[in-house]
Amino acid sequence: MSGKPVSRRRFVETAAAAAGWCLGTSQTPGQGLAAETAAPAQAVVPNAPIGVARGIHPGRVVWAHEPAATRWQGPGNGHWWQGDHTDQSLVDRMLSQSLCRLVGVDSTADAWDRLLRHFNQARGKGHVGYRPGEKIAVKVNFVGFLWRLDGVNPENYNLERRRDYMNTSPQMMRAVLRQLVQAVGAKQGDIALVDTLAHFPNEYHQILHAEFPQVQYVDFAGRFGRVAAKPSSVPLYWSCRPEGSRQDYVPGCFAEADYLINLANLKAHTGAGVTLCAKNHYGSLVRWPAEEGYYDLHATGFAPGAGKYRNLVDLMGHAHLGGKTLVYLIDGLYAGRHPIDPAPLKWNSAPFDGHWSSSLLASQDPVAIDSVALDFLRAEWDDYPHRPGTEDYLHEAAEADSPASGTFYDPDHASGVRRLASLGVHEHWNDAREKQYSRNLETAEGIELVAVRRA
């Protein structure tokens, strides 16, 4: 799943940004913003890829942009996830076109078959496609439905607050389910939609369950026909080797799965800068990220500066999480900033020009897709995506075999036994207007951005 390594180049960082700042367990995302926004941002060097690109077409990221898919007028006009506001047929087409362009075929069934065969061959399972009975877990992002918040009433699973929050859309989930059942040939009962830290509210569940009643809808509590997330016996070790913390285990639904699909959201984040495919796995643990007694993910996940240990790399590289991920998707139909925006925001940057972001990103490279999403978010907002340290996890992941932090990344063993290889390629585009990466410019073996847009 890799190409040739590219030359190592680092972005410039100011001494003030390198001085360090840590978001502790007592803070909530958004606190400490005065210090955060006062620190100089890291200078971005365009078209300077690092790492080893992955995929059938290494480093390829497909961006589908379909403004007609999002017809919501905004708060007060119903809710964006309702069928008359988000066009299911166009979302289905966005996903099909994205996967076909990702692997270079004309049919959706062929696209999935090529993804599966490439993935299985890379894992030493042979040049084989999907086999009946194999299990598929889809990691979605329901941060607006977290069990520690009161958005979903736990007594009846009705959505009471944050009704317009930026979660993975039911239309995008339904598009994925349709293709897994119809194009891949998976049985509904062998598919799980998962967010271990959230309640799966009735409003979303009804949209999906009506068409896919046998799919497993895995959430925190497992009430009202949902399945409760439970830990497996598969450990997840943090490569900083914290002492005195309770052991983490991979959720059973991921340990039992043969394949994962990482279906994240396009969002900025007041603490981490961005929350994309990598941070989607904070909802892949059967405990709160900063839960007392466990290793605090926020401390190193949100810390500014460069060349630091980043727990996101462990999540991206663990054999039962990133190691099982068949394809990475970022739902960018309606984007916003977590947790300060109660509803998505229309975008002003080109080519959105006052409309919803109306996008979908797809890739086989977990570093490349988050890198492209970061560039989009930075082009739209001049605040949180630019905070010091935001992209450090991408540098650490791209060079996981020899990271600047010196960390021996090995999340599968209690001590350093087998160092992770590069997890993908990272770079920035040339500018926000042209959106060209090194493979587009034929200057290096970094990212290639392929746009799927209506003429």
C-alpha cells in the first residue's frame, strides 16, 4: 500500500509555539483560547511532502463537491439531516463517483472489489475480494450525541438539544450501507455502524433502520434495539508508555471485524485544531478520552508545538483500528467548528462562495486525507485550524518509522517490539485557489487531489 519515500522537509515553527502548552483533564475544549490564539502560528511550506504515500494510486485523495445535495436554508428551516433538505440520490452519486475515481474504474462494484483485493493482498491474505460472512465495522462520528452531554435523552433516545449539530449525516451513512449491501454483497447483520461514546438517537436511527433493520447500530448504552459497545481482550498500548494508567482495550466490534471504514466529519476543533479521520478514533474506545484512571488523550492530543508524541498515531496504526481500515471517508456536507458552533456554517472560501461545504473526501491514505481536509479548513477559517501543533500528528504519522519526537510507535505491544512504518504522506497544497499537490504538479511523490465536480 505504499510508494517511494519522499524527501523530509519540516515547516518552520516559532520559538513561542515550541515553548509548549497542554490542555489538561480539568479543561474543556475552548478553554485556554486566549493563550492559544496569542501564540504565533506555524509557517506552512507548500508542496514539501514527507512520508510514504499509500493506495492503489499512492497519495490520491478524491474530493467530490455537489452543492445541489445540500438544500437546507439553515436553522429555523427544519433540520439539515431531514430528507427534504439533503438529497439522498446525490449523496449516493457522490460516494460512487468518489470511489470509482479513487481506484480508477467505472462501476461502484468494481471499485469496492479493487479496494478489497488491494487491501487483502497488502495484508498477506491473497488477491481476494469480499467473502460472505466477513464483518465490516463503520466508525462514524456522533460527537453531538456524546453520552456525557444532554443532547439525547437517555430515557427515550429522542434528540432534544444540538438537533442541527455536525455529526456524520444519515444520508452519508445510508449511502455507505447501500453500497456495502448491494455492491459488496455483505449481509446487513455483518455490518456495524459504531460510535462507542454516543447515543444513537431515534431521529437518525429511524432513517437507517427503515431500510437496514438488521444492521448493528452500536452505541454507548445499547438501549432501544441498539447494541452496547463492549471492550474486547485485545489491548491498545500508548507508545509514550504511561505508568499507573488502566489498560485500554479495543472495542469488540472492531476486534471482530475483518474490515473498517473510517467515516469522519469535516470539522475544526477549538482544542485540537481539527477533528478528522484520526481523531474520529477517540470514539473507538470504551471510555471517555480524559476519564480518570486512564491515560489522558487530551494532554498529548491537544498540546501545541512540533516533534511531540501524538496518541493519534497509535490509533491510526493499531492493527485492529487503522490496520483494518479499508477506506477513509470525510463527510463534508455540512461543516462547522466543534464545540462552539451549534449548527454548521456556510463557507465563504472558493468555490463554496456562501453555500454549504457540500463535500466528500475519500482516500486509502489516512495521512493524505487529513492533510487535504486540514488545508480546506485552514482556507475557510483563520482561527482554530491554524493553532500551533494542529498538524504535528500528521508529521509524526507520516514519519512514524523515524518521527521527530523520537517515539517508538508500537501500539500493539506493551513495549517497543515492532515500530510502525510510515502511515502515509503529508503535505500542503500550493494555494487555496489552485489546490494543487506535488503529484498534481508532477514535482514529487506526495498527494494527488482529484476533484469530482459538476461542470
